Amino acid sequence: MYITSNKVVSLKYKLSNHQSGEKIEETNEENPLVFLYGVGGLIPEFEDNLAGKKVGDSFDFHILASNAYGDHDPEHIAMIPSNVFHDDNGNFDNEMFQVGAMIPMSDSEGNHMQGKIMEVDEENVKMDFNHPLAGTDLHFQGDILDIREATEDELAHGHVHGEHGHQH
Ligand SMILES: [Zn+2]
């Protein structure tokens, strides 16, 4: 069986920064990535690189940032008055607000996003709202572990059910 649309694919991969080689994340046989192929759930170029592969095949490719999580956009960096983060007593939580910390925020329309703290001073917190992998060229290496037909339920829902999928 080969990877084509509407197959359920299990694979393990190591994702690293294509330029620096630094490891970003890794899955293994016990905790593989399991997904319904061809429904647009993943980065399109990631799926393109797996087309036609079979169980036991390996892969090794990279995807430029602009085709993955986008380029790093300086307009998504904001200066936020630190009093926004004060608690009811007017205190600033210095433990939470460390440089590099990811802080859940919502914008004026109620959309949730994560901001990464870049700098903290008396008046402002400088935050980066780009995706953590924006501007990073992604390098994927791994192996195809399993391929099976999707069930009718899975096709109707557009996602995988079972052990590594949706539990419902
Ligand atoms: Zn479902």
C-alpha cells in the first residue's frame, strides 16, 4: 500500500532547524505522528514529500520557512505596557515574565495567541507574536511505520480516530 489521499499514515520523524541542525522535536515508534493524508491537515509541502511512499521507506527533506510557518514578520512584534500584566494589587509577576517565556494572550477581537517575551523594562514588555517556527527552514528525517485505509467515520470527520487520534 502506498501513501495516497485518504490513507491513514503513521510515521516517526525528527524535525530540526535546517540551517543550524538544532533538533526541534522528535517522535518515535511508541508515540508516532498519525494523520489522515491528503485532507490538508499538515503543511502541504510536508505531505507532498511523502506521496507514494510505502511502509519501511524513509524520508529526508527540508521545507523553506515561507512554505512552512511563514517568514518572521517584524510587524508581529509589539510593545505592551507592563501595567496590562499587573495583578489586582498592582504587582508584576516577575517569575512568569522572564525573557523567552511564552504567554497566552488574546487580541481585541478575542483571538487567542501566544507571545514570546523578548525584553522587559519598567514601562513595557516587548513581545513577539510570530509563530515560534516562523523564519525557520524545517528539516524532516524519518520513517514510514504504517499505512492503512481510513474508515468511513474517519473520512466523514476528516481526522484519525483511535489510539493516536481523536478519542470519540
Ligand atoms: Zn472524529
